[in-house]
Amino acid sequence: MPGLHPIKAHALRQQLNDEVHSRPSADVHAPMMVTQIAVITGETDAATERELLRELAVSMGAPVPDVFGNHLTIDLGENGGSIRLVWERHTEFSTYAFSRPCKGNPAEGSLAAPFENPPLSAIPEEWRAKLPGEVLVGINLLALPGNADVIEARLTEVFGDNKCMGAGMSGGGAAAWTDFRLHADGLSRIIVANEDLRPSRLGRLTQRLLDIETYRMMALLCFPMARNITPDLASIESKLSELAAETPRIRNLQDEQTLLAQLSWLAARVEDLAARTDFRFSAARAYHQLVERRITELEEVKREGLQRIGTFMDRRLGPAMRTCAAVADRLDGLAARIARASNLLDTRVELALQEQNQALLKSMERRAELQARLQETIKGLSAAAITYYLVSLISYGLKALEKADHPVNATLITGILVPFVFVGVYLAIREIHKRVTRRSEETDD
């Protein structure tokens, strides 16, 4: 079959093409129990995680590929109690989803029994202790077949007296409930009742529910940070107001430079806060958008007496996210205000320096004029001195002729020559000065 050969393929073509298939949603056959944990790992522990996954697979007799990317599905086999592990590597966290079919139908027995022996309990503690990072999210999700009304009547077996949120899902083909609380085992709980969804669609539904809880917690990571930096922002704003009030009272360049140094210090503080919070605020916006998208994909249907998950998120997560957005906008606005104040002060300093330069130039111009006048005076004095010496030399010659009995009146001739010699010397000095000045100007050009 003819292909693209011999056209050269891009080095990333296969990787980019396979990206859309990198996180396939797994089919869920109810009854099934899923435990998912999200571990904050940063951006540097991917190699360690992959090595731990190989170690787990080997210890449980399951095959694992030598090379894999940011997604891996492992069937741990009989040694793992028929557990399937789905690992996903994200930018700053990784998720481990352990799923296992339930023995029998818990809806016909105790709903709480599967939560007492979740799939994670079958994973060796030694291996769990090696996981890098810190656990932020832990969820136990139980998917059951059966009538939603019957299961809803028994929710107290799992959630106790906690108030539950829930709704019909996927247009009414299933229902889900949760209390968004951490229970004694340190994990939150979700129950899904499947009435007529196919395993593939039920798998997508459970994944969306798990994503909502995971991304909700990831988004909330910025909330404590937003509250912590609020006093710093208030302090900077107060100081900026003081500096703005001092601006009209500036008297000299030294005051302006002092004020500019204080503004630079405030700008440095704001930049430090921005550097420490920008990623977290940006990530929170992205996670919140994912939560809203997943909620929309749930296709919730109102159930009598229950608050829908989407409504709960809008009322509880929404204000926190708006607070974070407001703090982020406040930080950006503060940086812009400081920049405007600094630019204004820079302009004032520049104008002051220009005035000083103009005054200096005028002073230099006056000095140049005085110097030119002095040079004219010096030229006259120089001409007089040179004339004196020349006339003296001529006088000596004339006196010598007079001693030699030549009819020469040395004194008369000397007196007559003085003005002519002076004028000649002066004109010569001026011509020399003009030539020197012309050559200097040509050199400067």
C-alpha cells in the first residue's frame, strides 16, 4: 500500500497524533469500586513515578511496557485482586486510580462495606510509602447498578448525618451523591447509581466526577495564598498613597531621587509577590474552568430535596475563585499604578536634569564669550609686545647706520614705523587665529 515514503515525517508527528488517545476513558461495569488519589509532585519526579510503577507491576506479576509516556493502564492480575491501575501524569500532579469489581451487589447488602475495603487497601503499604510528593486528593467512588430512589434512601449508611449533594446524571440515566467531606479513612466519598447507562458512558461519568473533585482541590490551592498576600498588598497600597501625596511637595532633585528610590522598592516587592503567585493564580483559573466544564458535561437533572453538584460548586467554589481573581487583578493593578507613578517621577527628574543642563550650557556660553573677549584683549597685547620687539630690532639697525655717519634719523624713522608694524603684526595674529579655528572646526566635523 503506498504511503508517505520517501517524504520525511516530522519528528513529533507520531507523538502528537497519539496525544488524543493518551488518556482513554475506561469502561465501568457496575458494581465497581474506584479509589483515586492525586499527588502533588511538581515537575521533576516523573522518572521516579515510572520506576515505582514498574516495581509495583513486577511485585504483582503484571506486565508493564519498558517505555511509556504520561499515561499508563496496568491490570495487576490475581495477585492484585483483579485491580486495574490507571496512572496519569499532569503538569504538577499525578493521579492514581485503583478500580476493582465488587463481590456481589452492595445495593443488596451493606452500602458501607466496599468503603471499608477499597482497592487501595490491596496495594502494599511499603510501595505506597515510596510515592513522591504529597497527597492532596483522595476519593472513594462506588458505582452501583439499581434504582436511584432506592439507593438514595440508604445514603446515611455511607454518609451518616452529613448533608449530601446530588442529582440525576447524563440526562437522568444515572444519579450521583457526595458530601464533599473527608471521612475517617482520609478520603471523600461518591456514590453513583446506574440505571441504564452503557459501561463506556458510565466510565466517562465516573471520570468526570473524579475530575471535579480533583480539579476543585487543585484550584483551591491558591485560596490560602490569596488571603496571605492580602495584608502585603494593603501595606504596599498604603505606602503608594503616601508617596503619591508627597509628589506635589517635591522641591528639588534630591527629593525626587529619594521618592523614586522608594517607588523602586515598592515595585520590587510587588514583583516578588507576582513571581511567587503568578503560576498559582494562572493554574487556579485553568482548574476552575475544567471544573465548570466537567459540571456542564454531567448533564445534571434536579432531584427533589437535593442541591445539585453544579449549584454547590457555584456557591462554594465560585466565591473562593472570585476572591483569587480579585487578588490577582489587585496585584496587577498595583504593579501598573507603581509603574505609572515611577514613569511620572522619571519625567519630573528628567525635566529637572534638562533644566540643570540648560543652565550649565548658558553658563558655559557666558564663559565662552568672556574667553573670546579675553582672547581679543590678549591679541591686542600680543600685537603690542611683538611690535615692541620688532621696532626695537629695527631701531638697533637704524642706530647702527646713524653711527656709521649715514644721514639717517633713527628716532624719526622708528616712530614712523611703529603704527605700520603694529597693524601688520595684529593682522598676522588674526589670520593665524582664523586658520587655527577653521582647522579645529573641520576636525570636529
